[in-house]
Amino acid sequence: MFKQTAVLAVTGVALLVGCGGMDPQMENEEIISNLIEAGYPANDIRVIDEAVFVSGDTLVTLQASREMLQTPAGSAEHYRSNNLVGPQVTKICIIPSSAFNSSPMLSQGLNLAIENYNQLGLRFSFARDWTPDCSATIEANISTAKPDNWAGFPEGGLPFGSINMVPAMNDQTLDINEHIITHELGHTIGLRHTDYFDRSISCVPPYTGVEGPETVGVNHIEGTPTGAVWDGSVMNACPHAGNTGEFTGEDINALDLLYGKPCSSINLAESRGQTGKQIRCICAPGVSGSVWGTNNYTDDSNICSAAVHAGVRTPLGGRVVVEVQPAQTIFIGTTRNGVTSNSYGAWGGSFRFIGPQVPQPPPLCSSFNVMGYRGQNGVSIRCTCPTVTLGASVWGTDLYTDDSNVCAAAVHAGAIPATGGQVSVTIQPGQSSYAGTSRNGVTTSSYGAWSGSISLSP
């Protein structure tokens, strides 16, 4: 067990990259001026080793201080900086130094931190080591220049270029290493401390105080809480001995809101054959686009419209989790939650949604043209019968002609009572003859050869 004050010495610090070419003293003067204009208290700004720091853990360079004065394009983590990773970044490669690789806890912690981000399915991924398809890189270093770990905010649409960990991290648990590296990577993509407004929420004295106003450089991410609680976020200023290193639900929500992959960018047909694969994506507000099926949808259906139909989101948008499913022989169209889906026959791929869905009864049996399913023998359609008209036309016994009234045939077969209920209609081949009988208050007629049949079951 280690003291919380000792933990802070290895917590996240946000470093903002800079550029050269100006006299260091003049550069620092402009940085300090920009920070004060951005709303940082003067007593929260320090110059250490000719570098400007704010909030005790954020090194600020000239370019980053200038970007802090820019008005963000909308107030989209709990809190974010003005600077975010741009859409041109699709893969961020983290390149550890030899010293970092030689530190077992840091090395393993990095792998777990990368996994934390990649399992969210954001619009960019993280990878360890350089590959030709890297669109941005972050160095993972061991640093003795400061008593704290530090990283930085994005600049020019790119993530900050390094995370810098103190050697003492190798003496901490794997969970703490995972937690703090995940935290530092959060800074590199623009996440501020969730409790920036009162670090006493997660830190013990003397690490308290406000890091700067929310209005400039610290932007609330709309859709996340404005408050913060003990261990409520991996982006809280200070970690604790019991931290697992995993994102909280609010962390995930914040990252989805900032960097979630738009559902409109996903081609589910590319995932055919990967049954069970789950894909997270973000739906914009509104409902548009065609949908085929109910509960299981064709993989060319509009994901977001299908999500409203399934009841996993509202027309206001939000995150959905799609699970790839195999080909289906039939897709049944229904109307749910203001969205009407279409029926379709066999299709090579399908999907469903993960998460709580609004339970819906099957559609009315009268909404189906059963004869349209001829030849799809063995396919079952689940549908609902209201109170049944017992005198409706039915031909056959146990096997009925496919132009028979489904609900009256279901009462005759004993699948439902005359008061109605849900029934399964199974497509059967045509028969050479159909015998009429009287059962359960329904009298059916006899008939000769007919090209399609149905059977009924509860």
C-alpha cells in the first residue's frame, strides 16, 4: 500500500508541445501572457527549467498557448482542451524507448492502456511500435526531468508526441501503471482532468485548487456530467491504490462523444463471416435510411434507423453496439418506435444490437402475404392474432392452404384460443389434397391440389 500523496508524484501531467525560433525569455513571456488571457490564475503558472507549467502538471509551449486562445468549434471527456486530434489521424503508433521496454510494469501497463482505447472502437486506433500505416506517433519515455509523469495536449490536429513516466512507476502495481498510462494517453488526445475545477476531489493536500476556468481551454463535453466524484474517471487528477486502470462508463461515453466512429462510415458487409464481432459507433441525431427486418436486420440496413426501430436509441442520436450475425433466409418488416422496416427474403449478412431494447409484440398476422414465402419451406414467421373471426375461410387440417386465414387456422390447429395470441406460421410445400374438419369452433373446407401450405404452432 502506498500513500495517496506519493501516488500523485507519478500521476498525469499534460504537456503542450512548442516550436523554436524565438528567444526563450520572450517566448515564455508570451506563453504566460496567453495563459493569463486564457483565464489561468497567475499563481497557477510557474517557470521550471526555462519551461512554463500550469496546474502543477502541464508544460505549455508557445504554439499550444496560442491555440488555447482559439475558440473551439463547438463544445462537444468530461472536459477537453481546445485542441483535439483531427480526422486525418486513423492510427496512432506508440514507440517505447529501450528504457521503457526494459521496465516490466511500464511495458505491460502500456499494452493494457492500448487495449483500453482500442476496445472502444474509436475513429482512430493505437498500436505499439511503428508501422508504415501510422498517421501519428507518440514516444513512450522514462524521464527524470520532473518528479511527475507528464504528457500533453494535441497540437495542429495531431496527438502530443510523447508520454513521459518517472522510473518509480516500475515499483507500482500493474493496475496503477495501466491507469496512469491510460490517463497520460488521454491528455495526448485532448482530455483534461475530470476534476480540474477542484482537484481535492481526487487528491489529498497539498494538491488542491482550480486548474483554470471552464470557459476557455477547458470545455465541458456535452452529454457528460459536469461534476466529478472520487474514482469516477480515469482522468481524475490523482489515482488511488484500488484503481483498476479501466475506463468508467462516463469515460467511455466521453470518448465516444469526442472520437466515436460514425455509424455512417461502417460497411457491415465487410464483416460477413465474423459472427459475434461487435462494432461500436455513434449515430447522429435524426432518422433516415432504409431498414429491412426486425431484431435481425440485413447488413445493408441503415444502422441508426434500425437502432431507433430496435429501441436501443432515440432519434436524438447516441452510441450503439452492433453485433454481426450470419445470413438469414427471411427478414420480417414491422413498424416500431416510429420507424417502418421492410420485409425481405434471403440475404447474405445480418446484424443485431447489443443492449436493452424496447420489447415489442410480433406484427399482426394479417400484415403478411404468406403466399409470398412459397418455396421457403421450413421458414417460420412469428405473428400476432387479435380476437379471431371463427367463420373466416380455411382449407385443410394440420396442413392448410397458404391462402387460408392464418388466425382462424391457428385456432383450428389448437395453436391459440379464439381470443387471439401469438403464433408461429411455418412455410410448407404444396399438397395434392386438403381435408376439411371441424375443431375448436372452426370448420375448414376440403380442397384439391394447391401449390403452398402452412402449419401453425404456439
